[in-house]
Amino acid sequence: MIFHKESHGLEEAQGLHALAGTNKIRCVKVLAADEYSITLENIKTETPTAKFWQRFGRELAELHSVPQDYYGFEIHNHIGATEQSNPKVAVTKISWADYFVQHRLKYLLKHPRLSSQPELHMKFDQAEPNLKKCLLQVTENPCLVHGDLWSGNFLCTEGQIPVLIDPATYSGHREVDLAMTELFGGFDEDFYKSYDEHLPLKPGYEQRKHIYNLYHILNHWILFGGSYANQALSTLERTINLK
């Protein structure tokens, strides 16, 4: 059986191929794709157990251990229905802090739904120095990330094997994936323990994760409306008050 859906098919296919090409974690197989749709293999699922979560944590850590020498991706893609800007820039040409602030946060702030929000822009301007200060702590090589790793974007197939679906792939800091797993929940503690055993998180993650998730909160504001406004403003206020 196959699964066919409407999507930015070629973008999704390229992201899946890039992640699968690391040979570190299974991705759903692409059977066909065009500009508007993608046809995928049908995955028979089963209920995750501790074995699944331990394997998922280890394999995600292994994916994140494959270094890249650039930020961005071969193409621009989408995070949900929102365009994601992925200019490919060598790590010798830009800091991760500047890349994330410019091509993630500021890019979304230009969206019509957010460009007309004066309080948002005022708080962002106040928070920007601390945003960059926190992200300048990152000295690790970038890696390919899933980019949209919430609980709806992976499957547990037969044999308790993790399978990634629906990525918004690019090369960036590995913590963006870990941060998003925490944003909406749904990941077992065994996942985090296993990941940390194989690739421990660096000091400062507890601050950086809120900055990384601000990107997704702003995107949800764009996609679903102002119910996410308070969460975005609170995150910026937290960053403004960092010592």
C-alpha cells in the first residue's frame, strides 16, 4: 500500500532523502513527488515501548553527530504552510547566532500577520542582544536537523523502529530538534535519557531552547492566529530579563 498526500512534494522529498542519506535513522520512503504532492510508502505502526524510545534517542543523536560545514539547505522549504528561508552559508562566513536570528526569527517577523504587531517588534528589539548572546555560546558543528520534530512527525513501525516523516530539513544546531520535542510534549523520558547518553546537551540549553521554540511559536501565530501572541511575548520578555 502507498500513502498519497497534498504537500510541497519536491521539498519534502529532498528533505527526507537528505536525512535518510546519513544512514543514521529511518525515514519514510518516497515513491513519487511533484511540486504539489508526494506519494510515500505505507508504514504499519505499533505502540511505542521503552525499546522504541531508547532507540529513537540514540538514532537522533547519531543523526546529529554527522557534521556539516554550512547552515541552511540546498533549497528553501516550508515549516507547515509557512515558507522557511534556507540560504546555504558556510560556517566560516556567518555565526549560528546571526543565521538563526536573521533567517529564522527576523524572517518570520516580516510576515504580514506579524509585521503589523508593534509590541512584538518592540520586545524583539529589546531581546535581540540577549538572543544573540545566548546563541553565541554554540560552538558545535551544525548537522542536519528534522526541523519540525513534534510528536506527529514520527512513527513507530514494526520492531519498534523509529521512522521520521514530514521534515522541514536544514543544517543547523542540533538543539532545535530537542527543543521542539519539549514544546508540545509527547516524548518519553527514555528518549531524552538515551539521547543524552550518546550526545550530551551542552550548558545553556535550558535558555536556548526557549529561543529555538520562539521560531515555532511565531509560526503558529502566523498559521493559527493570535492565540499564540502571549506565548511569543512571554518568551521575548524572558529573554530580555536574562542576566
